[in-house]
Amino acid sequence: MFLGIDIGTSAVKVVVAPAHGDVVATASAPLTISSPRPLWSEQAPDDWWTATVAACAEARAHAPDAWAKIAAIGLSGQMHGATVLGADRRPLRPAILWNDGRAFAECNVMAENLPGLGQIAGVPAMPGFTAPKILWLRDHEPETYGAIAHILLPKDYVRLQMTGEVATDMADAAGTLWLDEARRQWSDALCEASATDPAWLPALYEGTEESGRLTAEAAEALDLQPGTPVAAGGGDAATGAVGIGAVKDGDAFLSLGTSGQFFIADETYRPNPESYVHAFAHAVPERWFRMGVMLNGASPLAWFSSVAGADIPTLLAEAGQAREDRLPLFLPYLTGERSPHNDPYIRGTFSGLESSTSRGEMARAVIDAIAYCFRDARDSLAAAGGVVDRAMAIGGGTRSDLVLQTLADALGLTLVRTVGAETGPAYGAARLAAVMSGELSLDDLAEKPATEKVFEANVDQADHHAERHRRYRALYHALAPLARPDGSED
């Protein structure tokens, strides 16, 4: 048996699964986000370990026999979070997360310090990435900056608690703006551009390599055997890909979680930073991927559920009955946006509300907006040479037939919901652990899960979504200057 642990934004999720066969147990423990100032998004690193222990205890209770047979562990996690530690390996402050927008000015500094940065790092400097946050700390929290001894990504802080090792993997390192993507090694030039001492960075491993073993203390906390090996794992986008077999050239999927990704696997490194497509190292050796990334995946629907006073199934039922000729428009940018705008300031809004607008019509507008985010990502990938006509779908948002059919219609492609689509990155992490242990081969990772349902694009909806998407884009461009602190259009 293999344990996959995914350190998400809203929860830690764990999966227990054999190398071959169905998942035996899943469990999760919630996490909270703090936003003490506008544009800020933070979490307490120790909460990740506390939630990991809680989620593992729940999984153990569900399947005690399988838990006793766990032979190895794989890790997955939210990317880009700056977790800065002192010499005692304790956090110096809360972690600055992937959806934090405070370091926008520092991105300009990095671009000025290193022209052509995007060709090395696979993407231009954007405030969600790790490196600009270190520049921000230097300028705004100099005492913290001066005390830095280690910088870890969220899942790697959990690895530290498990193994005592300061380590990361290629796929998570890819999202820091410190990795030379083509060479799969830390870049001195990128470190210099971001005032980062390379000695602060963790050791690099491929996702299928062993990165350490459970200490006696961690083994007791998790009720596992001391010395259990821990695979390096990967950032959640890459491990999600591994979980559904998206490791060969042209394999594609959409991920609908708190954030959203449109992912295409590559056998070569293909940067195109001008399109804001992310070209990153995969969690599988000698593989890369291109990805359009949206800070707001399926989460706007959860937000609307909270403010509308109705659970998501109720909203989906009402949205399915909404009149399409009376739908408002919704911008889903609740935490800014990355692809294709690189805009940390834009925020969500409804437009076109009438006295007759119903809750269901507003919910349908939210669903359309989720689809239009992915349509923007599709267009960015096309500009970078990444056209596909079929993709798998993973993440919590895949539970809804209405959401997936809307995506298929708006994108003009076939979407496949696979069996176990909700397990996502945690399952991929477990599979990486199985490769590390020799129970699976790298070729085995290309195996796709069984299909649960296929959503074909309805050609009759093409013009409807094309026109609404045109107005959706126009609404963004009209409102973006109003959202910026200086009101500028650039």
C-alpha cells in the first residue's frame, strides 16, 4: 500500500492505494487562509502538519488493515508558497501563498535585473511565485529577510516534519522562479535577480526519487513504521497529472480545484513567456508541461454558495433551469488573476443584474465565468502551440455535469470525467511513491483511469458562448483600470 498526501489550500487530503487497483481510503482535514491586508494570503505552516496528522488518523480509522501495509509515502502540495525558516528550521512568519498579490512591484524589479527571465524560468515574473516574495521581504520585513536560513514550499515543510530533510522536487521547484527548467537545476542568475542566497534553497530530487525516511517521532504521530521512505513527489498540478496518466506528449487535462489549470504534457521544454503560459518541469523525469493557470478555478461557485445562502447542489439545480437569454455576466477574479492577465488587482463583479434576476441565473453566470477562464487559458495555450480537442477533467469541480458540459460547450472540446477524478494530486503522489518503491514503472504512470462520463461539445451553443465570452473580456478591460491603485490602463 502507498500513502499520498496533498497539502492543498483549503484542506490536506490523503489517499491510501495499492500500486494496482482501486483507492482503499481517502480523508481530509480543513485549512484556513488569513488575509490580514488587501492582496495578502497567508497560512501558518504548522497548520499543514497538524492537518496532515488529522487526515491520516481519519484514513487509518477507515482502513486500518491497509494502513498497516503502507510501504512508502508520496507528497503533493499547493505551489509557490514562500515558507521561510530560521537556522532552527522554525517558521519566521506565516507562509505567503500562491494567491498572494503583494509582490507585484518586485516582479518588475526581477524583470529589470534579468532580461529574458521567462526563457529560463518558463514564465515571466508574477506576484504569486516564490522568488518575488523574497524581494518583498527584503524591502518590507528586513529583520525577517536577514534571519532566513531555509526557504521551503508548503509540502516540503511537511516533508521536513516527517523526515528532517530540507528537500523539494523538480515540479514544485519549477514554480519558484529559481529553477532553470531546461537543465532541471537551481539557477544562480535567477537567485541573484531575486536577492536569494542559493544556500537557502532545498536539495532537488526527481518526483520518483527518495527524499528521506520517516523519523521515529513522525512515525509515532502517523502510526506508521519508522524509516518508511518518502518520495519527493510534486507540485499539485504535476501530481494531478500523474494521477490520471497525463505524462506523455500531448496528454491534456483541466483541473477544477480552488485554482484552475489547463495542462498539456510535453517531452521537451517549450517556453513561451509572452503568452503567460507556464512551461515547467514535470514530476516525471525528462518530462515537462505547459499550463494555463487561473487563480480562481471552481472556487467562485463555493464563494457564491456562501453568500447566497444555498448549498452548491441547490445552486446547480437552479442554474440548470435558468433562462439563457437573461443571464448576467460575472467576473470570477476574487483573488486577482494570473493567466492571461497577470493582474493581482482585478476583483470579481456581476454586470447586467435586473430586478428580475434570480439566484439561479446568477449561479449560471458564475458557472459560465469559470468556463470563460478556461477559454482564456485555451487561447493562451493555442498561442504557444498547444491545441488539443480532448482533455480529461479532475478536481472537486468535476462532480457537476452542468459545469463540465458548460466547459465542453464553451471550449469546443471533448471532456472526459474519469473514475476517481476527485482524488487528483494525492493519488498521483501515491503513484510516485509506488515508482520509487519499484512496484510501478515509469511507463505504468501513463495508464489512464477508466472513463466515467464523456461530455461532447454542443455545436448549437458555440455562438452563444462566443458572444458572451467577447463581452466577458470587454468587461474585464473596462474594469481593470478602476481596480488598479493608480487607475492606470497599463
